[in-house]
Amino acid sequence: MTLQTPMPETAAPLLEVRDLVKHHGQVRAVDGVSFHIRAGETVGLVGESGCGKSTLGRAIMGLAPLTSGEVRLDGAVISGLPYAQVRPLRKRMQMVFQDPYASLNPRRRVGQIIEEPLKVHGLGSAKARRAQVIELMARVGLPADAAGRFPHEFSGGQRQRVGIARALALSPALIVADEPVSALDVSVQAQVVNLMVRLQQEMGLSYLFISHDLAVVHYIADRILVMYLGKIVEVSDRARVWKQPLHPYTAGLLAAHPSPDPAGAHRPHLRIEGDMPSPTAPPPGCRFHTRCPFKVERCASEEPALRALNDGRSVACHLVEVSADGIAHAPTERTAAPIRSAEPALPLSPS
Ligand code: SF4
């Protein structure tokens, strides 16, 4: 395993997604998403079940053809290329899935599962591959005798370690992790997330960490993308997404979590009513207007662009104002009448 040197800020991003659209028939799962990930960075992608985040992850990985848009790796377009051309590049991007049991072949031993990507890409002799499997197992905290055992002999957390070891086998630069801890007990979630943080530090990995749980994403991500009904509605750094969410939907996601520190204790509970509309017929104007407690007339007819603010954040909301001192302000009772409640908001549905 080689350590990768983080790229200077001016270099091309490791991953760049440009205006990605992915429709399945009538379903507009992803509807024009752009973002980038720099080397060594963790970008969190958060939103309710059905918002398109998993489809976006799969589209980036080339597991489903794009409807339009492009994906670049190290500045080179990798979307839409013939498989033979993409294959060597794909070594740089690997995926970790939500359900470690479903993603591991139950008839293969753990050692074979971890070795498989090396075999598929024809890397190393059998002896060298076996040595690498032992090293990978140690790296993710699996016991040395795990190689000869089957996935069903392990706990959910250990199975996810197998999935992570398999993803690391080809020394990728980027791991797309789709709800990697959602199927695990809360106590085990922390162990797996901490393992991912340690691996990142040791190997210079970048992550696209996809989750419905803003608390988990907040723990691991440097930057957070909030997705609603196929679009990115807010891009923020981890500290400010928690302390000062700008988009009402982000504030609603946060309301499902207790404030972690006294400074955030006065964060208003913003209740998001109702269900997400169907992605087959997204509402006109702002897609969130059917559930937004701040909506004004304009929201139902005019779609807000994802505006880049001068503090590095981006937000798609007509009512976010930037004051003369350059500070962005979320919609408040000054701009509309919010629904506030001392009751905890209904938890958002998990994926
Ligand atoms: Fe709410 Fe309007 Fe902002 Fe959309 S644009 S989030 S409906 S206030």
C-alpha cells in the first residue's frame, strides 16, 4: 500500500461530477448534480431514502449508464467510455455497500473474497496475493484465521470489515461508501466509521460517504452535500452544516438529532411535514416547497439555483440572504412564519 500525497488545491480534483442526470424511465432519480472531491477529502452525501443519493453513487461508479453529464477522475472523463478503457481506471475507485452480507458471496471464503479483485485484474502471483490478503485483513482488524472462514461465521461489523478489505485490495484513491454502517448496531457503527477514518489517514484515501444519517456524515465528512429529490440543495463544511444550516431541508434533517453541544442548544426544531414527493413528478419551482415551512409564492413557480456563497458554501433557496457584511442568513421568521416545535421532529425515514 502506498501513501498518496494530497493534491495541492490548484490541481484537478480527484473526482469531478458535472451536471449528472440519471433517469430510470419516468423516475428522475438524479437531476443535474455537480460536485468534486479532492484527494484525501471525505465528502458526505446525505438525504432521505429515495432522494437519489444511492443512484448517484452507482452512476459515479459506472454501475449504471448516465442519462447525461459526465464523471471525471484525475481530470479525465471516465463516463461513457467502453469497458476496456474504463477497467484500468476503475482500480482507482471502489465501492463499499450497505449490506455486507448481501454483497459478499456466501459460498466463498473470506480470503477468496478479498483476493478476488487482485485476481480479476491479474495482479501478483498466487503467493503475493495471499500475502496481500493477510496484510489487508490485519489492516482492517480481522483475525488471521478469517481467511479460511465463510461470511456467515462473522458478525455484521466484521463482515463490513471484509467488504472494506476487498475494496482496499486494489489500493484505490476513492471509495464510494453507500450507507456503509446503516445495517449495523449503533455501537458497531462507531467502530466501522473509526476504522474508515484511520484507513483514510494511513492510506490517503478519499471517500464519498453516502448516508441518510446526518450525525454519521457529520462525524466523518469534511464537506457535506445535502440532496433532496434528485438535486443538491446545500453544500457546506461539517462545522457549519451542524451549527448554521442554511437550507430549511438541512435544518429539518438536523432537527432529528439532539444538539451535540451547548452552543447549538438553541437550534430551532424545524419540523418537516409530509413525505417526499415522487421523483416521477417533482414539484415545479423549488422541489422542497410542498414541505417547506418558509415557502413564499415565488417558491412554487421559480426554481432556486444552487448559489455559491463567498464563504465557500452553496445553497439553493430563494430566502437565504447575504447581508452587507457578507454573512449568509437562513430563512427565519423575518422572511416567513416558521413552524417551530419543542417536540422532537419525526425521524426521517432510513434507507
Ligand atoms: Fe423553502 Fe422557498 Fe427556500 Fe425552497 S426556495 S427551501 S420553498 S423558502
